[in-house]
Amino acid sequence: MPLSPSQVTAFVLLDIVVILVAARVVGTLFTKIGQPRVVGEIVAGVLLGPTLLGATLWGGFSPPAWLHCDAAIAANPAGPMPSPTECFFPFQARGVLGVLGQIALLLFMFLTGLEFDFALLKGKIRGIVLVGVGVVAVPIALGFAVAPLLANDTFRAAEASDLGFTLFVGAMLAVTAFPVMVRILQEKGLTTSPMGATGIAAAAICTILMFLAVAAASSIAGGGSVGGLVLKLVLTVVYLAVMFGVVQPALAPMGRSYEARGMTSGTFATILVVLFASGYVAHQIGINVIVGGFLAGMVLPARKGLFADMTARLAELTGTVLLPIFLAFSGLTTDFTQLSVAALGGIAVFLLAGIVGKWGGGAAFARAGGLSWAEGNVLGILMNCRGLLVLVVALVGVQNGVITPVMQLGGVLMALITTAMTGPLFDRFIGSATPVPAAAAATAPDSVVPGVATRRQAASGGRSRAGAGGKRRGGRR
């Protein structure tokens, strides 16, 4: 018999416990060696998957009866042989974990958008556009150069067209870990510098263009028409216009109410409605919930105050619980035991193209946009960081039948390698680009979730607001 709803619930709850324990243990170990916690959490997700706990190493696995693995396997007879991964994470439970992971990404980028300061854009439009477009165009061009070397059964799904696969390789090369970049610049006190402002806004443009490229690649690979791609582009433009031209002005009264009375349950509910509606529209268009979350944060009024309040409510839940679930979900589909010696050359070419395209391309276009070569070099280093976003793109590619699981492994390796190299390279070159304020942190951030690393400051800000408006809030309660 298949799993009952009660058994699926039990598996999901158990899976969350396993994921959180693994994420905290491995993530903490990686912070001890100077790496962001997210690198350890990515590794934790991989270790929970078939790489370590799959049928390759556990061929004779006999699951305990209390896990009800017999029912889970019977419900998916075409799935892999029984193993710890398959027993603890049956496919019915993975569906729920996948949804929780998408919510994590939505909240994650919402807090980033809420923190962004529009004043930083003044006078920097040329540099922002050059960098934002350039760090997508160069990697996609490199994708056309390296994709023919990867266009075989090892890396390309059988049903994918050559053009669709090529565009998808370019899209994977074009990924930038927007949230990681923002957090590093914040920790160093550089968000208001010309380099920081240009980089943050350019990374936002890069993220939108990159997901449009992913949508285009998936559509072409699946035999979609050119008209469908044009429709996605038009819908994206309309979506952006509605968010800034309609939604933002409509939220102005809520901002005035917030300034007068602070965070009420009605205000909080309104923000969540806007957030999830924006994520839904972005998902339906095909530009990912990440863009929807970021734009929802950007259109809110009174954002400085809201950032402190929303961080206090959402950041710990997002960073400590939900994001590790997403990273584990990605790891459950990643099997390094499938990595053959024959595939190493292709993956090495893929990684090299990714690093050259983003680091070199980011530096060159930043220089063309008015920054110095030293600043451009640091900006290129930040643009080269992939974080968890390349996992999102790789997962989309596998699910849409564009790339193989082996090519997905290349995305996981790119996430681990480029994220791990960002902190040391940034610290090595930042001194030649701009002086770092003495109060800034000396190392890369422990967390990549906006607000988590600065929750004490946010909390103190919230207390200050409470002190200023304590009588009003007290009376309202």
C-alpha cells in the first residue's frame, strides 16, 4: 500500500529533524574553517542524499519496520533500490520538502529586497546596466563555446535540443549569488560605496536576466515556440511595471499606518499577501519565486523600519529552518557516485568557463562602467559567487529534462567551489579597492540570510522604535 497522509506527515516531520541536525553540525564545522555556513549546509544536503546514503554504498540495506519503508517503496516501484536516503526521504515527503524550500527562497529574497536602498542607484545607472547585462552576456556567450564539448549523453538529457541545452549551460554559467553578495558588502560596510551600490543593483538585473535565460532554455529544449518566449518577456515587463507603477503606490497608506502605529497584525498580513502573490506571479511567468520575493521587498513603503520588524519575525525561521530544507532537497537529487572519470574533463571545462566568465566579465564591465580595475576585480569576485542559486537552476534543468544528473553535479561543484573561494579572495583584494571601515567584520559572513548576521542591531532598532512609540503600542494591546 502507498503511504497514508498520516505516514507522509510523519516522514516530513522526521525529515526536518534529520535535515536541521545535519545542517547545524556540518554548517558549524565549515564556519570553524572560515567558510560561510551555507557551504556546509550544501555539503550536508549532499551527504543526506544518495552520494553517501544511496544504494551504491548501502546495497544490502534492510530498513527498520517502524519507518514504513515498505509502503514508501511500494508507492514508487520504479524508484531506486531501498537505501537510507530512499527510506528516510520517500518521494511523497520530498514533494512537501520541495514546497517548503521554495517558500524559503521567497522569504530569503524578500528580506534582501526589503533592505535595498534606492538612493544608492543615483548617478550609477550606466555602470549598473553595463555590469548587470555584461555578467549575463559573457557567460552565455561562453556557454555557446563550451556546450558543444558537453553535448553528449553524459551531460545533455536525451530529449533536449542542442540550442536548449546550450542556452541552459550558459544560464548556469551566468548565475550570481545575489544574497551572498549583498551580505558580504553589508558586513564590510561597503553597501554605500560606488562599488557596492553598482554591484547590488547589477546583481538584481543579472538575476532577472538569468532566470529569463533559464525560462528560454527550458522552453526551447522542450520544443517551445519563439512566440512563447516573447510572451514571457512581455509578461515580465508588465509584471515589473505593475509592481512599481500600481502595487507600490497602492501600499503607501499602509506605510503611513505603519509609521503611526507600528507593526499590526493587519500590516503583517498585508505584507505576506503581497509577498506570496508576487512570488506566484513570478513563478507562473517563469522567472522564479526568487525574483518575486525580491520585488515584493523593494515595493514596500517605510522599508527601513519594516526591515527591522520583518527580520525579527522571519530571518531566524528562514535561515535556520527553511533554507537548510531547500539545500537538503537539492542534495537528495545529487549523487556523486554517478561521477565518472570520463565526466571530469567536461565538468572541469564547465567550472573554468564559469569562473572566467563571471570574475573576468564582472571586472571588465565594472571598469567600463566607471569603477577602477581594483574595484572591478573585487566586484568580479563577488559576481563569481554562486551560492544556492546555481542549485536552483540545476534543479530546474533536471526536472525539465534539459540536463542530466551528472550535469547537475557540475552545478553543485560550482556552488561549493565558487562560494568557498569568495571570502578568501574578497579579503585578499578588498584592501586595494577601497578601505574597509574599522567597525566592519573581518571575515565573510556566517550566514547568507539578510538580517540574521545583524539581528542584534535589528532588535535594538526595534526596541528603539518601541521606546519611541511605546504608549501607542501599549494602548493598542
